[in-house]
Amino acid sequence: MKNTGTETNMRDGANASIWQSALVDHTATNHSDYQEVYDALIIGGGITGLTTALLLQKQGKKCVLVEAKNLGFGTTGGTTAHLNTFLDTTYPEIDSDFSKETSSLIAEGTKKMIEMIRTNIQDLEIDADFEFKMAYLFSQNEKETKELQSILESSQAAGVTVTEASENGVPIPFERVVRFDNQAQFHPLKYIHGLAKEFEKLGGQIIEQTFIERTELHEDIHHAKSDQLILKAKNIVYATHIPPGINILSLRNAPYRSYVLAVKLNSGAYPDCLAYDMQEPYHYFRSHEIDGQKYLIIGGADHKTGHEDPLKAFEALEEYAKKYFDISEVSYQWSSQYYVPVDGLPYTGHLPGGDKGIYVATGFNGNGMILGSLSALLISDLILGKENPYEKLFSPSRLKPIAGFNEFVKENADVAYHFVADRFGAEIIKSTHELAKNDGKIVEFDGEKLALYKDETGKVTALNPVCTHAGCIVNWNPAEKTWDCPCHGGRFSITGKVLNGPPQKDLESVSLHEIASGNK
Ligand code: FES
């Protein structure tokens, strides 16, 4: 199993994704010649941030993009990069929760984004392995078949090219199947590095390894502060999934993790399509060739961040994959985070309750490549003062009381106040010897609740397990070697550094010596 990224090509967990295996040409450089005031400061070096930055820079705006780690560190480095004209929120759901016109608008936007990505790759000569593919969605029982029929009808009505098919492209039994034409796949890291290169060529600046700790507004100019610098900008775009701090978007989006395997097959019969079953959570399939080697990429086993055992999720996914494919090697396995919006559509636009000129983009569900690109187009239009058909629909301030809303809010409240205490009580230990090497645990040690991790050499790192966002207790993720917060998806490294999510501060370090000596 390959589990290392390169120094400049890291991800937010211990497992490297398949995209990190091919050394991506790293173009971003840190600058010292900062502008007095930028038109836009974009925070986050994934597909949303880089697309926004490039769109604005192309229009003559002076932009700087700041990334806390390296480009593609977050979800863009862990996506499986399916480009679809159908979404996790299905057209029948959009029809009923919004309107048929909304479904048509979404369908048009998805098509446009596949074309925008294809055109960028072509025009900027990015070697990003873009390929059009057929996508098969298949049912396996009566209930799913009924739902599939409704998806077929609503998708067609929305203007999506989809028809009934007789095969599903993968060796998995099905009851019924539909085929979406002109879907696509690509290499997400190569793509964003291509965008970064062009952005810099046009005069944009990229600053990596810089965490913006806070922003302040002085006379209509935002001052964004890291521990080393202050950047001034007229607009700030949080392309970080969920924006930092306590805000309504943490209640309207639930963090999930999805699991992925990239495997080699004895048969050599790699599917030449995209495919999806309709289970909950659903499995997704595609193939990709990297350095002359073909891989089948299978995803699924999704669950709420910090709510299930990640090792079991990988096991379940592997077991499922082995049932249908003759696997010779699991070459990569990794997990990735995404946010499920309460009413099914992204929250992109002005940050509710935020200062003027602060924008956010989140709630992409499992469709971040398409909806991140569409959100980038929307935010750049908002900053440029142009009309955009998605402005009202995606507005983060929208109030959309739908059937699931109350349940969702209740679930979130539940998460915040009861979940951790109920399910993950701290284990009481008397000595750190009780902790296995290479493992982490929430423990009670000398009367203190601690997040303890013991490395391979036996060195123990102790942290205060109270999440710095809103006070939930973090959980150990043994697969990614991270501390994951079950409330709003905040994630921290072994040493407590913020990796992603809304927390702005690292977990507090605790000295075991001080606890043992009673000084703390
Ligand atoms: Fe909100 Fe941890 S991410 S409390």
C-alpha cells in the first residue's frame, strides 16, 4: 500500500490518494512582493479556489490565493474526479424540493462545467487525462428500480441525455440500468496545477503553507492575518468547504467521509465507463491509467465524519470489491471529506452574517468537481458585478424549509450535545503503557480527559480533546491518523494542527508530566 505523498504534494491524512502517485508539476511559489491591496484573496487551493482565482485574474483582477498546506491538500486531492450531469441530490428531489425549472438550471450548469473543464484542459494544454465516458446507474431491487424510473424521467425532463440501457459496464448484477452520455473523468491534481500555472502566468500570486488565522475589516478593506503576514483585499473567498468559525453553515451542512480503493485486476478487464449502484451509501466505479498502469477505482462506505470506525469502512469496501472483481492488489486506499447540504444544493455566495465582500462555497455533496467549478463561476461573477443564474438558488442565506430540515437540525443538535458522550466514552487508563504503539485514544488519565497518540517508537503525544471550534470531543481516526470531530468535521493532525473544517485553532498540547505531577 502506498501511503506517502511528496513534500509538496501532501493530503489531509496518512493515506496518499492515487493522484499523488504521479508527481504533479509544482508551480506555486511563495512571494514577498505583496500588493498593497488585492481585489480578491482566495483561501483554499482546491478546484473551487483555483478556478475562482483564475476566472478573476483573467478579468484583470489582482488576486492572491493562500493555501494552509499545499495545493490539492484537501478534498480535491482525494476526489475520484467523476464529472457528471447528474448529482447526489437527484433530479426528482430537486423537482419536488425546488422546482422543475431548478432541475433544468442544474442540468445546464453541470453540462457547462464539464465543458469548461474540458476547454481549460485543452486551451491551457494541461495533461490531465480528460476522457468522456458513459455513466451507468443501476438498480438492484424493486425499491431502487422504482426510484431509477423516476430519476430517468426527471433527468430527461431536465434536459439530461439519459436512456434505458441493457448493460451496466461492471460485473455486478442489476435489475435495471440507465445510461448517461457525455460524462467524463480526469486527473484532479494535474488539472488544478495547470490552473495554478496559468493563474501565476497572468500575474496571480499563490502562497502555500500559510494559515489565515483571522480577518478584520478596516474601511472596506479586509486584513487577513497569518502568523507571518497580513494581506489586504477588497474581497475574501473561503474556498475551504466550510468557512472557519461559528456560523449557520455548520448547521446546514453535515460532514461525511467517503472511502476509496484503487486496485489492480488479474483479469485486466477494467471497466471503460463510470458506474454507480443505488445502495445507501452508494458505490461508484471507474478506471484510470497512471504511468502505464491501469487501476480500478472503487468508492463507497460513506459515513458521517467521526461517527463510525474508518478501518471497518475500508474493510467493508474491500469485501464488496472482492465479491465482484478478481483483485490482484489493493494499490491505494484513502478517504476524503465532503459536506452534505440540508436542502441538497450548495451554499455559495456572501457569507451570512459576515462582513461585506466575504464569500463562501460549500455543500457540494459528492459532486465537488462540478459544483466547485460552478460555485467558482458564481463567486467570480458576484465579485465582478455580473448577473449569474445561480445567485439566488445557491444563496447561503436562503431559508428552505423542506421535509428533512427539522430532522437535520435535530440531528445536528444531537451531534453537538449528546453523540460523543453517548457513544465514545473515554477509556480510563492508569499508564500510557496501556496504549498500543501507532494508536490513538480518548482516555481519562489522572482525572483529565486526553487525546493520546503513541507513535512507533513509543513517544506519546497528549492533546486536549476538546475541539477548538465548538467544544465537541474529537475521535481518533486510525486509518488516516487524525483526530476527527464528529460535530462539524473539524480534523486535526497527530500533533493537533488544524487540517480542515471550521476550527481556527489547533488542539491544545498537554504535558503528561505536568498532569502526573499535579501541576495541571
Ligand atoms: Fe465544530 Fe468540532 S468541528 S465542534
